[in-house]
Amino acid sequence: MPRPATLLASFLAFGGCAGETGLRTASTGPLAPGFTADTATRAGLASGAKASEAACRALPDGLWVRTRDGWRGECLRYAAAGAVRGGGAKAPRLAVLHIPGDASGVAYRFAGGAPQIEGAGESYEVPAAARRAAAEALSEAAGGRPVFLIGRPGMHGSSGDHARDRHTAAEVELVDAALTELRRRYGVRAFVLSGFSSGGAIAANLLARRTDIACAVLASAPLDLAAFYRGADGGLPDHYLMRAAALADPMRSVGSIEPGGGGATTVVVLGDRRDRKVPAASWRAWADAARGAGLDVRAVEASGFDPAEGGAAASFHRTSGAGLEAAVACANGEPVPAPPRLATAEAPGGSAALRGIE
């Protein structure tokens, strides 16, 4: 059976690989009718895009979804493999769904408390055909199970404003609605969630909102946003304090997850303690809190070594391949975590002490 990590050369741009920064736009295909920009390009990622409901519903890969209060609608795009619309009597019970991290090589700035994008890596610009090929490779690794690669708001062709939506409750609500629509469209009954980096924070919040998640793998994810945003001096920046009420901090929702109540039966939290982008403290605290709430949480460490970005030191952040391998193992009914380079990071008594994997 193919290993997902060996099949994701094109997919790694979906979740944080290296690349030069800047906003030069490459062609990822024609602009979809009814969209003001293509957020699969770096320029579109920085500007955001609006889309009409009619235009979205005309797209085979478009999901028109709304926030819970109904005031805001967006078109989320996705790549699918191993799934047939309509489902019928032979509809699959379980599907793997991956939520990507932020754009590769992305740089953010805050002006007047409002987040903006200064640049992103060239490798962010992945054509839709490459995303579909990645979904097909993952589906093959998962024994032909359906695989969905969702585009977060303002990313990978989806409408929205990524800089504004990142880490917010609105982002979680829109992705939550997308999962519900995928269930209706394909007849899927449950999901194995794979979330990398900021996508892992969304997945963690979905655990508190849904009862159809059989397994969740959260890789290198900022699961404690206060710890993630805290500066070297221990203080929280003004832009975080100004936006705190709108942010969806998984630490606030962890207590609402129902252990054994039809929700996730297994949660794998993995990362590299050397990570320079998401410190281990920002996911270790969530793992401890989730265990305290009675959840089956397995904290593991995976090597996140990646090439230096733009001449900088290696970030040790990229664990998306390891996370996908664990998600596929869960979907296939194999022991989780299964990849040989993963090792349990739990000391006796359930502490979150981490061991490095060399």
C-alpha cells in the first residue's frame, strides 16, 4: 500500500512547505465565473474573493455554505477522490477529510488591528488538477475510501478573506457547514479528520460541534491560541487582544467535546518539539485538557524537519505527511499512531513529556 508521505509532492504546498515570498501571480486555471479573484493564486490569497451563490452552485467542486447565523455565505472549493455524488445504498460509511494549514511561506502583518498578507510562497499556487491528483493518491492509500481536500475560506479557490478569517469562529462555522454538505452530497456517514497547522485548530474545534468524527489527527496545530500568539516577553500583542472575541480558540471548546458520545473515538495530537512556527506548548496544553475531559488523546512526536525557508533556519514544522499517514491508518482500522517514525510521547500517568525521534 502506498505511503501518503511519498505521494504528496504536489500536496505539500497545501499545508506549509517552503517557497519564496511575494505576490507574483501564476496561472492556476481560468477564473471561475462569478468570482472576483482566484484565491488559488498569491494575489488572490492576499486580496480575498467574493462569489455569488448561483456561480458556486454551478461548480462541480463548489460548496455554498453559510455561517450559523446565516448572515454570511461563501463558496468553499474541494478536491475529491473515491466518492460518487448521490451515494445511494452503497454510500461509504467513512471518508478522510484533510484541512490544510496556512499558505506556504506566508507572511502576515497587522495594521490597525486588521490582519493583512504581505506575501506567500510560490509553491502555494497549485492547480486544481494537482489537488485532485493528491486526493486520488490519498484515496488509493486509504484502500479506495473517499478523500476530500477542503479549501479553507479565502484559500485554494474558495471565496473569503484568508487573513481576516484565519483562526476565527466564522472560519470554523463555514468549514463545519461544508462537512455537512459533503455528507449530503456523497452519502458519507462519518469522517476521519486530518488537520495540519491552522487546519488542525479548525479540526479541534469541529470535535466540539459534530458527532460524526470517528478519528481526528491534529498535526503541528496551534491548539492554544493564546500560547501561540504570546510574544517572547510573555505578553499578548494588541492585535490579538483586539480580535480575541472573534477567534476560535480550541482551548475554549475542548470542554464541550463529548467523550464517547458519538463523536471522535480517537484523537491523535502530533508535532515536533523543535517547531519554530507552532511551539509545542500550544498543542501540549490542549492534549492535557482533552485528556482531563475524558477524551482518548494520544500525544506523539513526529519529525518535522523541513528545508530552510528563504535562507532561514529549518522550522521543524512540516508534519502534514505524518499526520495524513496516521489518518489513513485510522480509516483503515490499523493501530494509531501507525507510522514507524511516530512514537508515543506520553509518560506514565498521562503527562505530556515529549521524546524526540531522531
